[in-house]
Amino acid sequence: MTTAGERIATLDTIRGVAVMGILTMNIVAFAMPGAAYMNPAAYGSHGALDYAAWALNFIFFDGKMRGLFSFLFGASTLLVVERAEAAGRSGAVTHFSRMVWLFVFGMAHLYFIWSGDILQHYAVIGVIAWFCRRMPLPQMMALGVTLLVFETLMLAQTTWQVHAIELAMRAPRPTANLVQAYQGYRNNFGMPDSGFITRDLAANRGGYAVEFAHRLKEVIAIPLQTFEFVGAETLAYMLFGMAGLRSGMLTGAWPRAAYRRIALIGFGVGIPAYAAMALWVWLKHFDMLAIVLTGLTLSTIVRPVMIAAWASLIALLARPGGALTTRIAAAGRMAFSNYLLTSLICTAIFYGYGLGRYGYLSRAQLYLVVVAIWALMLLWSKPWLARFRYGPLEWLWRSLSRASLQPMRGAAVT
């Protein structure tokens, strides 16, 4: 157990990589119609470079960075509770007040800034994770695996539904309800119709009032849909994160040989599997069923070993005191601020009330924006923490959770 003032450098560094890596996929959701997130043929791909950008992200980043961030959220949740109890405060009050305020932040982000928010979901799952925190490691890991099996079966059902509706559409006279349901799947995973794309572009290229009204139609159901769709997976990853903290895996306490072994096995299994899926989807010409089968069901099976491999690789490469490691760790310590800052920057770039670049850049061009935002995270986080104890939103979250203004001035504790 660590004391209240200690920092775990490896944990901060992994979190920094995760919050930067999440942008590699979120950038598509900021800049293009929703179907493009999973299907590069849906929008924004004009040549080999764009499809190569999709393939590299699918193989190395898609879902892995979100999963890694979930690992870190679980580990940090346990760490905060243990430190509160070590300092004589109530672990329950500390945890649940943090989750309540995180939910408030997440809902504000969801409604007023961007529909892709994950904070409200983490707050809800974080409440559930509290009841698992004292589990012995074997049971914790077993429950996580069970949740992933459940998630896989649920997503397999979605894949089957897509397959069934495609078969039904081959009937001579499909019903209007069937056609509507089929087009709904296409708008999310396949090739949206031109009217859907036109409406989406117009809404997100308009002023704030237009964009807000468009978002409001979507976000009302998002918290429940997110919980239903990925709740089991998120909880599994949080449990793995708690186990990773307790075992020392996420703190850098394991022998380097152990990290090398996990990285080699994880990438050795994951990279060929994801590359084969990407190749198959390409050979199927980005068919909707192929997208759903690989992007949802099969990915859920392979993703955990890739996440563990990423965590191990970062632990191996992070050089204590190194210039880049220090800056990445600082970005990780300010992950909350950097996550919301990313939304403010990207919506200002792409939405109509900002620069209005929504739908104009190709998939490959978006990564120029990603690199620029990464540079900003690395440039501002370390100097800020040299002057202040917390990131700005970390300070606000902490102050609200403790119902008192926390000291801000002074360099962050290391």
C-alpha cells in the first residue's frame, strides 16, 4: 500500500499513453459521421493512405487504449480508496462522492460538448466496481474473464442479428419496419444513405444551437446504451486494473523478464489476429457483417491480451527520469483535464461554431491533428504541474468531492 503523498510513476506513464492513444480513434468520431468510426469505407477514405491509417489503428489502437484507460481507472479507484482509508477518511464517502461528481462532469460533457463522452459510463461502472474491491485476486480475475465471456456472447448476438436482417432483406417485399431497421444498422456499421450523411454534415457544420439540437436527439439514450453495450467489458477491465495494482504489474514492480514475456505473448497473438481480421474485412470490401463480426465480437476475444501487452511494453520502455517519460507521466497525471481539453479543441476545429472542418479532412489527414494535440499535451502538462499541485479539472473534481477548496499552489507531489 502507498501513502497519501506517494506517486506511482509507472501508473502515471501508462495513463499518459492511454489518454493520448484514445485520441487515435476518437478523432474520427469528432470529425466524421458515426459509421466511419468502424467502417473506413463509410466516409473519409479516398486512397491507400487512408485505408492504411484505418488498418494501423484497428490493429494497434482501436479498443486497446480505451481498455488500457479502463485498467488504469480501476487501479486508480482502488488506490484512492486505500489512501483515503490509510489517512483515516472514509473510503466509501471518498469513492462515491468522486463517482457522483464524475457522473456530473460526464453528463455535462455529453450534453454540452461532445456525444462521445465516456466519463459518465466510468462513474456508473466505478460504483459497481466498489463492491468487488476486496475480492481475492483469483476471484477478481475469474469474474473479469466471466464478464468478457458474457460480453462476447452478447456481441455475437448483435452480429447474428445483422446477419439475420441481411438475409431477411433478400425477401421479395421486405416490410417497411425491416427496411428501417436494416438502414439503422447500415448508418452505424455499413454504408449510410446519402440523406443520413447530408443531415449529419449539415448539423455538425452549423452553429452551436443547430449542433446542440442534433446532439440532444442522440445523447438521451447514450448512458443506458453504453452501459448495455460495453458495461460488462468495462467492469472486467477495471477489475483487471485492480488486480494489476495489487499484484504489482501496473506499478512496475514485476521483473523485466515478466513484462517482456507478456509483451511478446500479447503482441505475438494479438497483432497477427488483428491483421488477419483487417485483411479479411478488406477482402470483403468492408461488408457490414464483416465489420460487425471483427470490430465487435472477435475483437473482444483478442483485445485483453493486447491491452496487457501494451501495459507491459510501456513499463519496459518508460525510463525513470527520462525527458519523454516525465512528460508522458505528467500528461497522465492530468488525464482528466487532457481528456476534456481534447474535446474542446476538437469540437472547436471540426464543428460549425468553430473552424467548421467537420467532414472535410480525409482519415489520414486527421492524424496531423492528433500529433499536434499530443504535442500540446506533452508541452503544457509538465510546466503546469511544476507550478500547481493538480491539473485544473483534477483540482475541481477533488475540491467538489471533498466539499472544500483544495490547495492548488505549489509543485505537484512526486
